[in-house]
Amino acid sequence: MPSRTTWPRAGHVWSASTRCQATLDVNLSASFYMAQAVGRVMIDAGHGRIINLASQAAVIGLDQHAAYCASKAAIVGLTHVLSLEWEPKGITVDAVSPRKSPRERAWAGEKGEKAKREIQIGRFAQPEEVAPLSAYLAGEDATTVTGTNVLIDGGFTTISETAEPECVGNCRTGELFRLRVSPARMPPGSLFLVPGHLADRC
């Protein structure tokens, strides 16, 4: 039972509460209530497959997408819990997390070309490349696969460069470091709080 919902993505954290709530309702609550409904049937049958559609946004931050990222991260959390609770009932629960679809008009033109340059394989995954994974997870060959979140993002979320801390704060407590990482993953010069025991790297 694939669980897929779509909704215009909520904007930044100061978006109207109704817009944010609508995103959470459609992306998270709908999947939650659908799982409740079909779960009862699957438990009675002693068998079932649930495939939640999450997103690459479940594991990274996207600018101006506070509610959307939160809702998709919650889908992954829901997947973990349901797989734990329902595996003894013969039900597997997994999530699939694709990157942006090339068929979304919002990613046409230069915006889409820039996004593709940030993907290791240099292009978006096609829907027909995502569907076979869902078919596999729904089949009998995937009986040992449960509680997983499978990313289909062309390698975007793979950090290919080693992050090296550079102290820019209090070196004795190690409070503030700048990490040098791939610019495709996060803005250059991002600041992070780190444990004090790393202060000796300054």
C-alpha cells in the first residue's frame, strides 16, 4: 500500500500557520491515518506492505521549506516506529525518498539546471526509475526489508568531502567551529556547535 501525498510546499518558518498546518496535515497526518486504516486489515490478514513516500527533504534542510522538511522527516520517523510495532504481525513498513521530480514545473529553467549541477549524477531521477523500487518493496522478495528509508537522489546527500573543523570561536571551550564541506550540501562558512574536546584542533 504505497502512501503518497502532495501539497504545495510550505515556505519559511514565518509562513502563515494555516499554510504550515495544511502541509503537515497532507504530508504527515494523511499517511498516519491511512496507515491506521489499512493496518487493521493487514494485521487481521497477518501480512502487508506499507510504503511511505518521504523525500530527500527528510534528511537535509531546504531553504524556505520549514514545514515541508519537518513533515517528511516525520514520515521517516513514523516508518521506523510502525516497522518496529508491526513486523511481528507480518507487515513491513518502508519509506522511499526521491529528489525533485523533473516533471515539476517549479524546477524548470535555470533553477532546475542549478539543482542538477548539485547532484553527483548530474540529473534528476525519472519517475520510472523510482517506481521499480516501490514494486520491489511491495513484493515477496522484500520480506526482510523493513524500517528503511531509501534515498533516490543521485548521490546528492553523500558528502564527498571530509569536513574539517576550523575554530572561529572560543578555542578553550570549542564552542564554535566552521566546517569546510562541499558547497552543494550546505552554505559555505556554516557554523556548528561542537563538543569541547575538539578544541585541541584549533
